[in-house]
Amino acid sequence: MVIEVVHPSIVKSLLWPDESATQRFAQTLAGASALRNAFIELRGELGAGKTTLVRHLLHALGVAGRVKSPTYAVVEPYELPERQLNVWHFDFYRFSDPREWEDAGFRDIFASSGLKLAEWPEKAAGFLPRADLIFALNAVTETSRQVTLSAQTTVGQALLLAVSESPSEPLLQGAHDLPEAMP
Ligand SMILES: Nc1ncnc2c1ncn2[C@@H]1O[C@H](COP(=O)(O)OP(=O)(O)OP(=O)(O)O)[C@@H](O)[C@H]1O
Ligand SMILES: [Mg+2]
């Protein structure tokens, strides 16, 4: 019997004991070449740390100055000419009008290459393409966060591999090993 696995989902569990651990993780993730064209969903309750992770990631990628939460604008674009990288940070919390998907050019953004990061993807379900990687963040204490990373595509798997080979490996808790045949 042949079982074809089209989109093997690979899951890792991490614990960030404090925000500096979140920052170190973001710095490692920033070094992953697969970020160049990736769509990452950030899930979790209010205050889980979605924007905080994105802030540390954008700073690690070279964004200078303040990283605004795009709650009202829905999207904040960033251009990083030195890396030849475009990044879009979405927060769909207030997304309610499906016409906005076309009118605000979101469809075009998701058709472009670059890094797309989306908080509250649940609110735009049905519009968004399949995410390469999903972060599910949970506040355990005031400062610690339990995080589940699910790769849904080969790009997501490459990102998981990049963060697994990093010096932050000791933070991994209950990680499932990647199969040896991983690209
Ligand atoms: N380990 C940690 N990682 C991330 N954030 C942390 C951590 N410890 C404490 N925090 C704090 O938790 C808060 C997270 O707020 P943040 O705005 O990032 O949440 P959010 O998930 O984006 O919420 P919202 O759904 O409202 O957009 C920040 O004040 C941050 O400083
Ligand atoms: Mg937020």
C-alpha cells in the first residue's frame, strides 16, 4: 500500500522562559533563508506575545525604529533594501469586510514574494493561503510562553530546521525529531 503524504505537518514545542528567549529565537529565525518567501501565522490569545515576537524578528531583520502593531491599519509594510526583502505584518483582529481583501490589495500582497506575518489569521479564514508555518503562543506565566510550531509546507519545514539547528536548541522541550530525509 502506498500512502502519499502531500503536506506532512511537523510540529515542535518550545518554551521561552522570558522575553529575552523570545528575542533570541527571533534572531535565529531571522537568519533562515526560507524567510525570503514565507507566510507565517501567529495564533494565541490577546497578550500571548504575537506582536512581541514579530517586533523582535523585524528588528533582527534590520528594521530600525518602532514597529507599530497593525491593529488599526490591518497591515504594516516594511522594505529592507539591504536584504532585498519585503515584509508585511498583518493583524486581522479588526478585519471584517471581505471587500477589503481586494480593495486594500491583500490579494496582491499574498501573490508577491516576501515575508508575510499574520496575527489573528482566524479572522481572515477563507481568504488566506495555506501558511508555511504556524506559531501557537500560550502565556504560561507573566514572562514565559509555551509555543507550538507547525510546519505545513516544505518552506515551513526549512524554517523549523533552521531554528532547530540553532544555539537556542537547549530551549526545545518535547521536540519531535525531524525525519532524517528532511531537505
Ligand atoms: N516570553 C515572552 N515573549 C513574548 N512576550 C512576552 C514574554 N514575556 C512577557 N511578554 C510580554 O507580553 C506582552 C505580549 O503582548 P503582545 O502585544 O505581543 O501580544 P499579542 O499576542 O500581539 O496580543 P494581541 O492579540 O492583542 O495583538 C508584551 O507586553 C510582552 O512584553
Ligand atoms: Mg498583537
